[in-house]
Amino acid sequence: MYTEKVMDHFHNPRNQGVIKDADAVGQVGNPVCGDVMKLYLKINEGKIVDIKFETLGCGAAIATSSMLTEMAKGKTIEEALKIEKLDIAKELGGLPAPKLHCSILAHDALAAGIKNYKENNK
Amino acid sequence: MAKQKSFYLDNAATTPVDPRVLQAMAPYFNEAFGNASSLHGKGNEAMVAVEASRAKIASFLGCSSENVYFTSGATESDNWAILGLTRAILRDNSGFKPHIIISAVEHEAVIEPVRRLVKDGLAESTYLKVDKNGLVSPEDLKKSIKANTVLVSVMLANNEIGSIQPLTKLAQVIAEANSSRKRRILFHTDATQAPAYVECNVKKLGVDLMSLSAHKIYGPKGVGALYVGSGIKLEPLVYGGGQQQGARSGTYNVAEIVGFGKAVEIVSDKKERSEDIKRIKELRDYLVKQVLVKVPRSSLNGSLKDRLPNNASFIFPGVEGESVVLMLSRHGICASTGSACSSGSLEPSHVLLAIGVPIEHAHGSLRLTLGRFTKKSDIEALLKHLPSTIEKLRQMSPLKN
């Protein structure tokens, strides 16, 4: 059973879509595992000014993607990197144990996006 | 919880209790509430009801009452058949390692006890592969039989894709092998999904052991049965007060046993049965046709031939099944999926993988199962919301092709 907050983010996902002129993207997962998350980041003066996601996955995968975008938006890169693997699940009021990997996946997607940004701006 | 109109298309998971079943059960909670093993009037009244129910089930299976044992459900029946037989053989034959053959599409209630025996070094196993429609081949079975084979377990009808196995042909293979063996190979079938739709006469099917469940045939949850052919010795799984000739201890679950009997009596009614099957099959065929037309890139798992008339199982590439189920649920539609995310494991349905569905597609499966109380409006509700649900989820995915 999912919490009400998980279901709210699943049915009303925040920041879902594409940023066409994104400064960085981060994609993790693969269709064989059943979950693929892609984050688009718009970064201005070290701050995440916009973030959107596309996700193929279960209810928890979509909800953690959505939750993560809310958590990361407006944060500096340094602040965003402080979001820990299970913080997203915590923010959602918890996830069933087999679904915790979705929280980790969302965390990893953000880390991949920030890594991509740093590489683009070396 | 707010009451929402629901459209129930998950009858393979469980069925509602038929009002006639509920009515039959009602007196056994607080009027005829006796312990069927008690010697007094209340006990006798309960025992008469238990035996009447056993007789109805025996009549449906074409066997004697003494071959029918009540259990807590098909999971217990499957476990008992497999573990009970293996343990009985091991007790009398130290050093012998029994070989068990099962199909690759069995329910976990069959797979897991076999896996446990193998893990403990007490038995060895062979899994029969299936074709793209989920069917095992009698030739494969023939080749798999070994000198130490003691049991073959192949389900009558599959819970995920509804495929109906050729049990009679498999039984012939086993009978031929048995003609030149000292110890007979026994044939078990998990018939949980079958009684409302498929012939369950144990003699016609040629099975020695059959697992049944009440809640898949409009009876209550928590009661089932195991048919055990005459002369077959099973070690008990449940020890205690020695009920049911010591084979399966535990106070008789009288009300549920009565409900189970009534449910079987209803599916035994030839006229009602054939009308139900005809109506359900028409609705199912309409559903399949419409879904394949309305949802781009959709496909049906398995063939419509040799399939339960109430089962439809689809693949929608590019979506994940749990998300589909959750979105449909918001519209009151009750369906299920074989995706990994629905099961708590990382692997999607072993049944879909066994019929050759690619793993990335198996995550996007949806099972819709109809029943006695399914109406055309349930199907229409699904057809109204499914195409937009799939479209919405595909739009959210980073993989747009």
C-alpha cells in the first residue's frame, strides 16, 4: 500500500515533461529492470532554476521522480547533492520496502544530471 | 473510505461470494455452530453439513467422498500434495532421491515447495517448458521421466494467461510409463482456476491428486480441498486432533466448507454453467477485440484457443503494469499485472517469460479476468479509460518508441 502523498504525486505529477534547452540531463535505469528515469535540468549561476522528468516505471518510480523535482528545484547544486538516497522516500511519507530502490533511482538520476552539467561546463 | 463505483475485472484473483453461497453459509455461524467432531446434537448437525458438502465436491470430481479432504485453500493443497507425497516416500525409502516434474508456468504454491525440497537436497526437479501459448507438450513430459520420478504436477488452467493444459494426454504418457514401473508416478494438478469453466472429473482427466479452492468459484476465502486417489499415502502437513482420518487435523471450518459445497453445486449445474460460459466468452472476445483496436501496439498473450473463457492478458510495450493498474483503479477499474513491481520481486511474471515475452515487455502486462457477475458496463468502463491511460503513461516515458 502506498501513502496518500505517493498517490498524489503519481496521479498529479509535478514538473513532468521535457526542457528543450536543458543545461544537463541525467538518465538512469533500463527497460529490462522496468524503470527508466530521465531528468532535465536548467541551471543558472549554480542554482537549479528548472527541473523536469520523464519516467517509465511503477507508481513509486513516477512518484519519487515527481517528489525529487520538487525537492531539487531552487536548490544550489551543492545543496541538491546533499539529498540522500532515501530522503525522497522519507519526504513521501515512506515507501514499501521493495520500492525503496525507486528512491535510490531518483537520487541517482539527479546525481547523473549534475555530473552531466559539470562535464558540460568544465 | 468513500464508496466509488467499481468495475471488477480481476476474477482470477478472487471472486465475490455468490448470494446463494452466503445464504447457505449463514446458519453455520451462530445457529448450527457446533464443532463437527463433538458427539452431541450441535456437533452432529455440523458434521452432517460437512459431509453433505464433501459429497457435492466428490460428485463434481467423479470420485468418492473419502477421496476429498478439506484444507485452508489451494496453497495448502498444493503444498500437501508435493511435500506430503515426498515425505511419505522418503520415510519408507532412505537414501532414495525422488524426482518431481512440474511445468514452467505453475503457481508459486507448486513451485516453492518443490524448490524447497530441492534446496534441502531431498528431491530433484525438472521444469517442463511451454510453447508461446503456455502449453506443455506430452513428448517433453515423456523425455523428462526418469527412473526416480515420483510426481508430475501440471496445472489444469493457468492463472495468468488462462491456458488449459492437455492433461488427458499427459496422463496417457504417465500411464504408459507406469505400465513398466514398480512405483507409480503420480499425477497432480492445481485446478484452482478451472472448476467454473473446465471439466474437472478426475477419472476423465486421469489425475491422482487435484487441488481446489473455493474463493475462485464464488465461495469464501480460506477453504479448499485436495482430491487424493484411493491407496495414495500422503504424510500429513498439519498434525493435531486427528480430524479427516488423521490426514489433515484442525477443527472443521464448517460455514466455509458449506459455502464451498454450495459454490461447487452451482458450478455443477449444467444449464447455468453453459449459459455463464457462453456469456462470459462473448464479453471476453469483445473485450479482446476492442482493446487490440483501441490501444496502439497492444498484443494478447497466448491464443484464444485452449484458454479459459474469462481470461484476457495483454502486453502494452512502453508502460509499466503497476502504473496502469493504479491509474485504472482511480476510475474504479480493478485489474492486475504480472509486472515485477507488482510482486515485490525484481523479475516480472515467470509465466510471461516462459511463453517468450521479452522481459522489457513483460513489465507492461495487464490481466483482465471476467466472471459470473461481470456486466457489459464493466467492459465499457475499461474500454473508455484504458486507451487514454496507456497514452498518458507512454507520454510520460523517456522512451517514446
